[in-house]
Amino acid sequence: MSDSRKYDVVVIGAGLNGLATAAYLAKAGKSVAVFEAADHVGGTMATVEIAPGFKAPAALDTVETLHPAVMDELGLKSYGLEIIEGGGTTVLLGSENAHQVNTDDPSIAELRRFTGRLGEALEKVWTRPLPAVEPTGVGGIVDLMRLGWALRSMGKRDFPEALRFLPMCVKDVMDEHVPDEATRAALSSSSLFGASMGPRSPGSAYGLVHHQPPCAGGVGGPVKFARGGPGAVTEALASSAKAAGVQVVLSSRVSEVIVEDGRAAGVSVNGESVRADRVVSALDPRTTLIDLVGPRWMEPEFVEKVLQVRSRGTITILRFALDKEPAFSGGAATLRGRIQIGSTVDYIERAWDAAKYRELPKEPLLTCSVPSALDPTLAPPGKHVMLVRAQFTPYQLDGTSWDAEREAFGDRVVHLLETHAPGFAKSILHSEVDSPVDLEARFGLSGGCLHHADLALDQLLHMRPIPGWYGYGMPVPGVYLCGPGTHPGGAGTGLSGRNAARQMLSDWK
Amino acid sequence: MKSYDAVIIGAGHNGLICAAYLAKAGKKVLVLERRHLVGGATVTEELYPGFKYTVCSYVVSLLRPDIIEDLELPKYGFELLPLNGTLTPTGDGDFVMRWHDAGDTRRELMRHSPKDAEAYERFAELLYHLALTIRPLLSTPPASPTKLGPANLKKLRGLGKIFGDRSDHLYDLAKLMTMSAAEFVEQFFETPALLGTLSASGIIGTFLGPRSPGSAYVMLHHYMGEIDGQFRAWGFPRGGMSGVAEAIASSARSEGAEIRLECPVERILIERGQAKGVVLEGGEEIRAKKVVSSLDPKRTFLKLVEEGHLDPAFRQSIDRFKIRGSSAKVNLSLSALPEFTCLDSIRARGESTDPYMAGAISISPSIDYLERAYDDAKYGHFSRRPYMDMIFPSMLDPAMAPPGKHVASIFCHYAPYELADGAHWDDQREAFGDAVIDTLAEHAPNIRDTILHRQVVTPWDLEQTFGLTEGNIFHGELSLDQLFFLRPVPGQDGYGTPIRDMYMCGSGTHPGGGVMGAPGQLAARAILGGE
């Protein structure tokens, strides 16, 4: 690496979206280098060895939302990715009972039908850059009409219903459709993954479709694992990218995006400069634009808008190495899917209440997975790894700090797990607790937000990442974003990276 | 048997406005009112000798200026007395006062935060422009992106032009439509009491907290009246809210409209899918070419229309219409004005506190305070420490109380219609009244000694006495899923209904609630245009 080396594109960050952008660009014939601060690829979609022989997910544990287009177009299966079908969600009702959400349940049939149609219409919106709303020429109008037709194709009754549905809160949707309380809790929780909202917050219904689109099995559908852990996805992606000619450079932290004559000219990595006319960042909008590019290259009004992007992490991730299989009520079958502690909508709402006042909930919502139950390669024989997401835990705490609270909160989670799986506490060989503050430090996520920017109504579509700047290109020419902070955002689809590459190629002069 | 061109169910302000417009167009109109007086929730009642209560609604700002002009309301006695501003006790002995006058407000805010004083001008300007942008929507029936008829396409093109001309505000508007009131105002200000009071207008009449997305629009909805020039702020009608209703009724009568009181309608007469008139309780039948309901959608379709006349899918949509009551009123007769301790510094300077008291007094010391009040309600309890918006009508119109004495009108959030654990409002009414007075006493300790009479109007009472389903003052929540072409229900926006010759003209239709009158006016237009 030296001053003499010049690429068409430099990508910052070798997570799912950064690698996807790189692979698509390289396949289109561009010379591409990806710089990754960590010594492995994957970002939040990586596998980490938490104790000798125990491999746990870094943050994202299941892979059902990975979009089929990304998987197929980049040939991930031919680079070693193997998908394991898991089970559905089990809601624990104390140490004795459990309720399994079943997609054949007739009481959720209408909800699955409707969200399925909505998801199919939205997929047409998610899988391409957004059409301009400030119609500039015929192309823009055609794109806008295509978007309108995508939704209109839902039909006379479902289309108006879809427009009503999108700003609703998930609790109201549950009230209208789902009689069983545990199922209501399971679906509410799935819609609130990584959200800074509660079940009664308008806009939360959108999460149902966003996190469980039809191509991932739909609302209430089963999870999927990658053999070898979620890192297998990004490792296959890295192999695909390399085969297309991408240089993936690890342990190389980008400290600055170099701007010359008001446009991108490259990056500084480990004290050296690497030249490129285009720099695309898979990091969140704030880190990229404020820390790496620097406010001096942008209008103050734009900088203010970047600073107003809300990225409020609410998830604490706990990774466990276990001496034996956890004995959840519901039995071994529950270990095939997702396990939830938090059996009513109000339980989830109360867990959110505390976070609103920058406090930790006494009874957090827990969603757990035990990937080693389906993939024995992840742990020594008879032993297991488990990932737990605890919500809602605010990044900022009033009157205390995460350093002071981390251990006690971890104990609270273990205690809660123990009441639902007797013997759990004793079976722990190793544990890690990553609060939103830790997730920020470890993965470079502003605010510890896994979605890079809250998935809220005012931060979607043409408002994502910044109102009016939905086209991946930023005000500094040659600077692009490709992370989940951009449209369509969030949670392991790879679509932001795919769309960004497509936009860059269409902008190419 | 007499026959009418139109019979209107309910003599609330929207029913009366609709009647007045129809009568002005030469139609023979009859308005039927269940109670003994006109006004609906826009009334003044003397419930304690000499003391007149604005029982439900209590201030006016949203009433459309063109309605005031068209119906010549000032000629019929309508007069608006402006409120001085809004006083918010901070809870630690100080206060934040937003005055009618922008310069005075700026000086006051400088005392708390120079940053906020400066931001206030930007904030007011932005809201002004956004309100201007959205105002045309209030005076036209909603355009729906789901319909492709030529009339609707024309409306959509008109909308496109409105927004196209103001594209600089397009994203600000999109944000305002989708954000929470708290997050919206936090972009501008830092003073907790100012943040609390501003975001409080985002929760009025709605079962949302200040941090619930969508509440910023409700804030704009309440700001809308302030741009009309006639009266740039909230005002109190002389004679109380009946001053508004009586003026509209007189205007309607002068055009030939008939108003019958104490005439409850039992059902709407429907033959072969067409409305033919109404049947009163007691059996009297009144025939009319058009039937117009100013009641809320649930009451209209689930109580007045027999089930067999409605498509089950439409009935389900009406069932799903959200109309959760969340507010209550406490009205007081007072022997004297209570002394707010936050005004001690004014008294110490020997100044009169009257200018501070002759407006709204808002108990909203911070966003968290309001949000905690909401948390109580989410789980089916009234707020232990509620948000309150209080005025002393007798300070604006001395005729509201005997000389030297006062009435207070206190609007309170949250009081959920449905209480947890099977509790009933009949058993909780006075406990809620006590919570309101206890909270007020934290700010004005002598208030208890001044109370001569207290009326507590819970959501249950709003439903039983005023016919507001679940006690919702807006005839349905002003949430994004129930606004514009989605109001009242998707696929049936505007003022017509699936039943031929039957219309709606109440707050459950676009553009929604408040003493605005637009639904009544637009419904009349739709009825006249549809002939």
C-alpha cells in the first residue's frame, strides 16, 4: 500500500454491505479495495471464538433476512455458504409452559396473507434505489409511477389498507388480528428488533414486514442459521468479492476520507494515503460524514441534519459458552428456533418504559438463540453457545454509566434465564456482555445502533439516511454511503450494499 | 308528515355549520338534537348558581375564518376574547411565559436560555410555513392516492402543485408528519418547561405520549389556527363556548333551518341501500332526501344503522376505527383566584399577576413529566400527576362568574376511557378530581380553600352526556393511520357513506377535530355538489 496505488473505489468496512458493494462493483469491472479495522471480515455479521472451541455470533445471530438476490448474484453458496433451516419462535411462560408460534395457526393466517402481499410490494421498493420525488425528467417520473404501481398492484382493498397499516403501532395490529397473548408478544418483539420504540409506538408495525419479509418466511416465520456461524455469510461474500478482484485489507482502520478540490480523493489508512476517486463507506452516516469526511466540506445545514439522525441503540448482546444444553420449558425443540422471555405485549411495553427515562428495565425482553443445537461445529461435543439480545437498554443512562452497571445487568439477565431454564447459571463456562456503548466501541456503531440509524417512520425511504439524500451519494462528490443507515436499512439483508453499488454504477462518468 | 331536503343528526358545531350552509343554498333543513341545548361539546352550562362552565371545549383558534365570514357569525353575537399567552410553572419556583407578543416572549426566553430565545423565532417561522403548506388540505376534501377517477386525479395534481411550490419544506413536512412532538421540539430547544409545553399540544385529544411518533402532526394541527390573521392565538368566546354554537344556530335559523331540541334519533331509515330519513325515539318518522350525521363514525354506523345495511368489511373497518378517549375536564367555581407560587417574584415586585393568569396555565414542566402521565394511562390508570391546560374564563369574560368570583376550566390528560382491573369511572371520578386538585396544589397551594364547586367530566361522562364514543373529543384519534384519505376509514374517505344519500359531517371526517368547522362546511359542499 502506497501513494502510487490508485483504485476506482475504496470501500470502508468489510461487513455484509461493504463487501456486497465491493463485490458488485468489481463484477462490473471496477478496481476495488476494502479496508477493515478488525482482523477479520463480517462486522456485526461475524463469528467470534468466545472461549477455546466455542464460536458465537458477533451480533446478528440468524440469517433468514439475507436477501436471495445477494446470495444468488454473488454465488455465496458456491463459496461455501450453507444455510440450516431452524424453527419458529417459542415464548416461555414460566419454567413449566411454553408457546410455540406456528405459521399454520389459522388465527394469524389473515395477518400473514396481508403482510405477505405488502412485503411483496415493498420488496420492489427495497431492491432498488428510490426514485426521485423531485421529478427531474422522464426517467424520474417513470420510476415514481413504477413505485406507485407496485403498491397499487396490491388491489382495491389491500392498497388503502397498506397505507393505513404502515404508520400503525404493532399493538393495534395485534389487537385487530391476533387473539393469543404469547403470539402477540412474539410478533411484537420481532417487529421491535433493534428499535427505539415500544409496541404502542406508531410506526412499529412496519418492523413486522421489514424484519420478516415474505422472502424470509413472513411474519412469525422460522429462523435460519449459517453453518459455521453468521460469519460464514460474510466469509463467503469476501471469497466472492476476492474472486471478482477485490482486495480485502484487514487490520486497517481508515482514519480519514481525503477530500481534494471539494471531492473525494482517497482515504488515510494506518497513516498512509490510498487514492481513489470514489469512497464508499459501510459505516454509519454520522461516523462517516462527521468523523471521517469532516464537517468543513459540507454546508452547515447539511451537517446539522447529519447530527440529527437518531441512532439510539437499545440492545445489549450477551454471548454464553455453556457446559450443557439449556433446559428451557418447551424442551429441546425450542432450541431450533428463537426463544423469547417476555410473554405479553405489556411486558415488552414496560421494558421499553424504563429506556425512555434512560434507565435499565428490571425485566428486560430477552430473545435467545442456541446455534450449536443445529450446528455442532460451533462448540465442543455436548456443549453449547448461546446468544441473547436484551431490550430495551439505553445507550445513555441517567446518573450512572454502563461501566458501573454492566456486570449487574448481566447478572439480572442470567437470573431471568435461570428462572426459565433451571441450572442455566451453573452451566455458564464463559460469558460476555456488550452494552450499546460496547457495541459502539467494538463495531464502530454510533449510539450502538445495529441499524446504523433508527428504523422509524421519519428515517425511512426518502428520509434515510438524511431527508432528501436517499441516493447513496453525499454532498461531497465521490463520497457514498452503503451501510444499513441507507435505504432500505437494517438487519442483515445486504440490500443497502447492493443498491449503493447499483447507484454508483449508474452515476459513473 | 313533513319532508325535508336534509335532516342533520346532532346540533354540535359541525352539524350546525353544515345545516347553515345547506340552508343558505336554499335547502329545507332540519337539525335534530338529543339534548336540551345546541352546541354538542361546544356548550356553556350554569351548573352552580351564577357560575358558567365551558363544560367540554373551552377555547377557539381553529375555527375557519371563511366560515366566520360566510355565516356572518359576529352579526349573531360571536366575539373572541384573546388569551394573553401561556404560563408554565417550572416546578422549582420559576415559570416560563409565552406571551401573545413575540418580542415579550423573546425577552422572557432570554431569561432561561438565549439559545432557546433565538431558536424560538426559527421554530415559529418553520411552523408558520408548514401550516401554510398544509392549510389548503383543510379546506378541500381529501385527495386519495388509491383512486384513479378524474376528479381525484385533479385533486392530486393540485396537491402536487401545492407541495411542488414549497418543495423547500417538503422534507420538514414529512418529518413533522412522522416524528414525535418531543423529538421535533428537541431539535430546537433545551429549557425543560418550554419543551414540555410545546410538545403537550402534540398529545391533545390523542392517546399518544409526547415521544410517540406521529404526535408532531397533532402539534401542527393545533397550531393551524394561529396563522389566520383574524386572531393570531387562542381565544375565549364571549359567553363561553355556547357563544359560538348559538351564533351558528342563529345564522342557520335566519336562513330557514329548523332546529328541534330533545329529539333523540333512534335509527336512520334505510330502504334498498338508500337513506330515506330518520326514526326518532318514540317512533316518529321524519323523511328527508339526505340524511347527515354529525355524530362520530362508530355511533353513526354501529348504533344508528341496522347491521344488515352494511357490508361486513366496511363494518369491520368502522370497528377498527380508533376512538380511545384520553382526556377529561375539571371545572371549578372559585371564591377567589388561586395564587401560583411561581408568580411570587412578580408579587414581591408589587406587580399584578393578572396578565400572567389571563391566558392558559400549562402544567407541563418537562417532556418526561408528560410521558410518565402517558405511561399510567397505557396500563389503564388515570395519570397520578396529569398534564393540565387551565384557563380562568371569568378573567376574560367577567359575566362567567359573580363579581369577584371565578370559574376555572381545566383540561386534563390522561384519563383513559377503559380502566384496568374492571374499575368503573363512576367509582373513580372523584379520585381523579382529587389527583387533579392535588397536582394543582403543588403549584398553587391555596387552591383547595377557594373551591366552591367542582365538576369532573370523565371520558365516561363525555360519552354518556355528550354522545362522544369512548369519550374521544376528536370523534376518532388524529393518528397518521386515520388522517386525510384514511379518515374515517380506508376506502371510504370524505363525507359520503356506502349508503346512498347518507353523509357524515362530524370531526370523525377529514380534517378532524377541534372547534374548526371544516368537516361541517366540506360535507355541505359535498352534499350540494353531489345533487
